[in-house]
Amino acid sequence: MKFLSATMAALILGAMLLRAQEPPLPSATETPAPSPSARPQLEIPDIPMTVEPSPLVPNTSPAPKKNVPSLSELDAAFQHSSLGAAVEEQRLHLEWRKLKNRASADPEVIAAKKAIETGRTDADKRNLMRAYYKIFYARMQALAETPEIKAYLEQRKKDSLNNLAQPHVRPEPTATPSATP
């Protein structure tokens, strides 16, 4: 039994040694030259290049325009952008606040504002407030220097006076509809 196990171990060890060996590398002189029949030859006919081939990817870039806008047109376009309009609105609002602070110190405006408190009914107070807004915005119009600020003040005045209207409580009289037969 010992003999059998020793021979088995020798056989296994021999098999492992055979597996661990690499095959020898071929020498430089042993490489066979390729034969002409080993590789098939492709017969591709020559195509004359008289016409330029079309590109694989079509040209999608826009053609250059002949009408290039002038510099003044570009400036005008950028002034009316949303950012330009927002900046202009902010500038007008700041100027309105300055004029409002200056006009608030006028004695006539102060008297008109105090008169609002003397109104006994809501309608009286709204009428006194309308008079106050007219005096107040007239004073700011007198202090304003540029036409665009005056136009902005006129719009603010209209908005203030429109806020006083109560069409559902006391609607303005309208023309009576004609009688239908």
C-alpha cells in the first residue's frame, strides 16, 4: 500500500511538472513565408474620381446673411430686452420715491392728507382722497424733470385713482338701454 501511494504521488508530481512547463518559443528562421494562395485577393475596380463625392454628414450650418444689422439697431434691440425694461422700471420707481418724499413735505399736500380724516362717510373719504392724490401728483409733476418720469407719474396717478373706485358698491350710472318692442 505504501508502494502504491508513493507511485501515485510520483505520477501526480510528474503531471504537475509537465503542466508547469511552457512550450518552447519558435526560432526566427522557422517562420514560413506566406504563400500567394493562402490569402484571397480582392478584385476592386478602379472608379474614376471625376465627380466630388457627397459628404456623409450634410452641411446644416446656416448660410451667412447679407443683411447685417447696424450697430444702432443692435443697441436699440438690447435696450428693449426684458432686463433693460426691468432696469428702466427700477430707475423710474426710484425717481418716483424721491419725488414722493419731496412732495410729501409740501404744506398743501399735508393739509389735503389731514382733510381725509374729516370725511364722515366712506364716499366722502374717497372723494377727499381723490382730491389729495390730484394735489399730491400735481406737486410731483411740477418737481419732475424728464418727460418719461412725468408719464410714469401720470400712470401712477391713474392707478391710485382707479383703486378708489367701487363699481360693485356704487356703480357709475350708465346709458339706459333702449326699450325693446
